[in-house]
Amino acid sequence: MNNTVANKIVVITGASSGLGAETARHLADHGATVVLGARREERIRDLAQDITAKGGKALAVETDVTDRNSVQNLIETAVSTYGRVDVLLNNAGVMPLSPLENLRVDEWDLMIDVNIKGVLYGIAAALPHMKTQKSGHIINVSSVAGHHVFESSAVYSATKFAVRALSEGLRAEVKPYNLRTTIISPGAVQSELLNGIHDAATAQQLQSFVPDIAIGADSFARCVAFAISQPENVDINEILFRPTKQKL
């Protein structure tokens, strides 16, 4: 691991479990200071305590990514505490898959609010600080579903395609400020996303094979660390990865 991860101030949304929590542990192990944002305050406080007990540096900030002021507070807390934000990992996401004909409109709204607007709120909060610093790295999480639409994924895929479009637009716009951007698109990785599928048929279908092929969240954490650890003149713009067994 390149030591450029060490001493970075890294803000992570969706840090209470799965990909976000594992990435926080991994980066802290390599010397980064992690600022943990999530709605489940008790979980991120416990995680921060675990990290600090092992000699790492972590701060928990209760955050709802559907609330712009809450995301702003997350970033401002990081800046006021540590003086800057080096990396923002827009990791928070939800995946209540279902066929369009089932008209689970409230779930569509939730995916748009978390998966798209949550990313935009993170960008809006962090970008002014990074422009002033003339340094920074914004990492947005898409999905294999942001490259391919599969059964029952129409709205979820739409949100993840949107993340890729936003990230590419951001990449082109921030060149004058020496900023870097990365899109990470995981395949089947162990997380709590399947627990958020409330359409019974869809949940049953995915539970029939995803747990058998899903790889650990540490796979995602290593991708994040790889992107961050590159020299300042190297911009890793997109990482797409899957379990070796995954066909889709």
C-alpha cells in the first residue's frame, strides 16, 4: 500500500455497515483519519470506538444523506475538526428492487433521494472546500447495475447510471482545481442491501444465488484504497469489479 493513504482525512457516508464500515476500518488501518456519516448513530459511534481502540483516528457524525443540511454538517464537522477534507466517499445507497409494474413508487423516490440526491449533496458540501485547497478526491459508488439493467432493476439501475453520468461531468469540470474523481461499481459484495428488498418475489430470486457468490466487503475497501493511494498526478476514474463467479 502506498503511504499516500496515511494522514488523509476521509469522509465516508453510509459508514454504519457493509462497504462503508469495512472501508473505514481498512483506511484507518493504513493511517487515514476517517469521518463516519450514517443515520444509525450508535453503530458509527461503536465503529469509531473500535477504530480508536486499535490506535486509529475516527469521528462519528450522525448523517442523513437525504437532508442537504445534514450532509453539509458532516463535511463542516470534518473541516472544523481536522482543517480539511481530502477524500469524500459517497457510499450511502439503497436497493429496494422490484418490477416497475408493481408500482412501488415510494421506493423509487427513496432510491432517487439516497442514490442520486445524496451524492449531489455530498458533492455540494465538499467541492467548495476542495476547490479552495486545490486538492481533493471525490469517490462515488455506482454498481454493476449502473452498466447493465437486469430484471427488476430499472429504477435502481437508473440511479446508478446517473451516478456515473454525474461523476464523469464532475471529472471534466474539476480539472482547474487539481481534483480527482473515481467511480467504483461493485458486483455482488456482502452487504445489507438485500435486506432492503421488500418485493417478495424479487427478494427470493436474489437470495437464491447472491449469497453464494458474493465476495467480502474488503474487496471494495481495497479498491477505494487503491484509487486513493495513487500519486497526485494519477486519476483513477472508474473501477468495475465482480466476484469471479458472477455472470451478470
